[in-house]
Amino acid sequence: MVCNKCGQELPNNSMFCNKCGTKIIVEEVKEVKGDTDNIVDQTNIKRKTHFVMKKIFIFPILGVVLFILYYIGLQFINNNGYELVGSYSYLRDLIPVISFILILPLIIMVFKNINGTYKNQKKIESENVVHEEIDQATKIVVKKKLFTPVKVIIITMLIGVIAGGSVIYSNKQKVIKAEKAEVAYMMMLNKGMILISFQAIKIETDAQAISSVWHDAIFNSPVNVNGNQAYTFDDAIKYKNEEFKKNGEMDVIVKGRTDIQALMETMINPPTKHKDAYESLMKIYNSYNEFEGMVESPNGSLTGYNQKISTLDSSLSSQLNEFKTRYPIGK
């Protein structure tokens, strides 16, 4: 140790020069040196932070640009009546999630800086001792090391990926559920078509039987129907209906009508995809009901009855064939 004034060599840790009496200022030099090093460290930290922040701002800019393009594209699709289908339907939910993930780090950093500035101001106002200032600065440096911008981005990305994955998975499950519901509904439509086709064959057979006994009651009276002699049209139809009930023909028709009616009631709210098919089946169902009524309650003249039966039978067959062609089973 040497005196700063006279150059006298002094023992270590001397407080005053034993030759000229000057006070030794080694501690002050150390303190100044320490402050200088601290300023240099803080400057380096700011430079590094500024460099990282430049890169961070790229992500929010990309997020904003992506969301603007998404909004413009969505408006174009809606205005022109287009629809996202299949795997493209996920873009409707995925793009906003990605945009939010890209923008979120900036929001967090801004909030963190505002909050940190407010806290630092309060700390500076309450600090009265140099050592307390050093401790607070150390804590701030440690916090900066624990919550660097890169770490904030990584954590935010992980949270966003988890949240976005959950949204995509949930939407995918909804799509799968909707697809299963559409398949199940189409199977019900096909079932209704098959039941009506089967019933139409039974009704056609019974209508021809009614027409036959009606003809015989007019031109070959009396006619034997179900073991009874019928001299009039009314008696012939009455005995024929008794025969239908006896051999179970009427039970088959009634049961078929009940099953079809119950099935149509379950399909009253069709999904958009099968709305046209449901409307087509409803027309077939109405024609079927009219066709069936000709068997349960025949009336008018024989000629008129035969013509009506022929017209309804032809119309119903045409509608069923058209339905099978437009909506094949399993499609």
C-alpha cells in the first residue's frame, strides 16, 4: 500500500499516512470501481434485452398480419356462400388460436414492464441506504434472469399449444359426433324408404284383391268371399276386410303404418346435409298414406277406384326409385 500524496509505503489496511498524515481512500476507490462495474453490467443487460426484444416483436407482427388475412378470407367466404369442409374446417378455429399465441408474448411483456416500472419507482422512493439499493438491484437482475423474454415466449407457446390442441381436439370430436349423427340419420331415411317399399307391395296386392271381388260382386253376383255369399259391393268389401283380419293381412298393414309413423316422427328435425332427403321421403310418406287409405276405405265406382289405385301405385313407385337413385343406401 502506498500513500496517494507523498508516495510513502504503508502497512496494509492503513487509514492515514504515517509520514504526511493524508487519509487513505482505498475503500472509496473500490466503491467507485464497484459502481462502474455495475453500470457496465447493466448496460450489457440492456443491450442484450434490446436485441432480444427486436426479435420478439417479429412474432406479434406475424400474429396481427395472420389475423387480418384470416378476417379478410373469412369475410370473402361468408359473402360468397362458400363453406370450409373436411380438414379445412379446423382452420376456422386454429388460425385465431395461432394469432393469439403470437401476440400474447407482447401483451405479457408490456404488462410486465408497466408493472415492473411501477414497482421500481416505489422501491426507489423507499430506499435510503446504498446497500439496500444494491440488494434490490440484485433481486431485479435475478428476476430478469428467471423471466427472460425467451423463457416467457417458450412458456406462452407451450400454454398456447396446449390450449390450441384442446380446442382442436374438442372441435374434432364435435365433427366426428356430427358425422356419426348424419350417418345414423341417413340410415333412418333408408329404413323408412325400405319400410314404405315393403308396405306398398302389400297394399298393391290387397287393392287388387278388393278390385277383383268388387268386379265379381257386380258382374258375377253372388260371389263367395271368405265363405260368405255376397250379393252387393258393400257385402263383398265387408267380407274381404274380415278375410284380411282373419289371415293377418290387416295386422301387417297396421303395424307397418305404426312403425313408419314412429320413424318419421324421430326424423322431424333433419340435419342440413339431409334436409332434401327428408323432404323427399315426406312426399313418399304422404303418397303412401293415400295409397293405404284406398285399401282400408275403398269408395266410389270400380272404374274410378282402379284408376286411382293405378295412379297412386305408379306415383309411389316412381318416387321410391328416384329416392333410391339420389340417396343410395350407405351414402
